[in-house]
Amino acid sequence: MPIGRGSLNRNFTVSQSDTRLARLKARAAGIRYALQTEAMDRSKTRELEQTLRNLELAIRGMENTLKEE
């Protein structure tokens, strides 16, 4: 019995989203660690803080999207 095309796409998308979410969380954790341990100038610190804020927003958005599916 063939699997419907929509079912296959939905499963692939959820799996792909889980992978992306895990990568975003890992990157955010790495940036948090760098901010705590590295000695950087103020401009680099601000750049990393902004990147971290953007990643956290993306993570929250992806988690909300995955909950709705």
C-alpha cells in the first residue's frame, strides 16, 4: 500500500525542524559559553549578544510552531 505524499512531506518537515531546532539550541549554548568565558572587546560582545537574542527568538518561534503541528 503506497504512502500518501502529504504524509511523507509532513514527517520529513517535522524531522527536519527537529534537527534545525537542535542546531539552533547548540549554537545558542556555544555563544552563551563564549560570552561567559572569552575576553572580547565591547563591539564583539554586543555582536554576540545580539546574535544570541536572535537565536533565542528563533528557538521560541520554532518550538511554538512544532507545538501547533
